[in-house]
Amino acid sequence: MIQLINITHTYGGKETFRNLSLNVIKNNLTCILGGSGCGKTTILRLIAGLEKPQSGKIKINNKIVTEENRIIIPPHKRNVGFIFQDLALWPHFTVYRNIAFGLEERGENDVKSKVFDMLEFFGIGEHSEKYPNQLSGGQKQLVAIARALVLKPEILLMDEPLANLDVKLKRKILEYIKKLKQNFDLSIIYVTHDHREAFAISDEIVVMDEGKIVETGTVEEIKKSEDTFVKYFLEY
């Protein structure tokens, strides 16, 4: 469904990766796992169309969306949802308005019904008139996910969404993320530096180190790879 083909990307004169290729399977939950600065977030931004590579191409559903350093299909036409690490909730909007805004911009019908379906699914209906600064960290995460999903994207990109939560809250949000595939027709790419998160939710794991993909496989395959586990996981 998503193909990165021979992608070379530089930022600030420094090469992020060279000739990187990656295939992401439709309706899988794929985790990109690796330490800071290895290029994980850049891959998400390239798929979303927020950045351009210096060379290579990106395909979504066999359509070229980016080629060389040209954006062929702009971000708003890629049907991709993006949950940023800082969540980027609008502080002056209530929970309801945060979720409704994209639907209203599209001019969709039944906005209220669609928003409350999301609020009910994530169990946050009682907070609909609160503002982000009145929510807990976990509640903010759920609002950010609901805001992305209400637009019915084909692809959901999640950039270290649990980085600032405690262990108990992480477990709760991971359970919601696992449910997304069961309830939505969705392909998820989830970026993390924590192998425990990746092991808990992934269909496939892509291990990155210093701009290179060093291994790809299922949770079971990655766990069996002792060299990979010791070298890339124990330090995180």
C-alpha cells in the first residue's frame, strides 16, 4: 500500500538516509522502532507530504505521491491522518470543536453525530466541553486520535504518541490503538523508541539505526533475532 523507493533525504546539510526503501502492507499496524535521530519521524513526514526527498519516489495505493523533490499529490489529498508527538490540539477549542473542525472545514453533514460517535468510542463524552488544558495526558491523547480518525483516513501516522505518559496510561492507550484495526479500515504506522510498545501492538516491526533499516519482521521474528534485540533494544 505504501512504498518508499530509493529515498535520499537531507536536512540542514546532513544526510538523514540514502537510497532507503520500505514497503508497508495495507491494513497492518507497522511500528518503526529506533533511537533518536535515526530517521523515524522523517519517514512519517515524507509519507504525509510534509517534507520532500532529494531523490526517490513514494507511492500510496500504486499512485506516485512524491517523486524526486516534487510533491505530486499534496498532503490534504492523501487521506492520511497524522498524530504529532506534541499532539497539536488547538488550545482555544473545546474537545468537541477540536474533533469537529476538520469535518466542518470539509462541509460534511451530520457533524455532531460523527463527533459524538468518536467521543463514545474513546469514552471521553463527558469531556466534550472542556479545553485541552483541563484534560489529563491520556485524555489529550484520545482526543488527538479521535480528531484524526473522524476524517476516516486510510492511513494513520503516529509519532511517539505515548512518549510523555506514565506506564499505566501507556497500557490504556495501547489497548485503544489495538482496537483501531478492529473497528476502522485503517493502516497504521507507529513510531517509537520503546520496543515494549512495538511488541504490544505490531503486526510488523521495522528496526532503524542511523538512517538505515537493519531488520524487518513480525514481533516473533524480531524477538528471535538475538543480535538485533541486544544491540538495538536493551539500550532504549
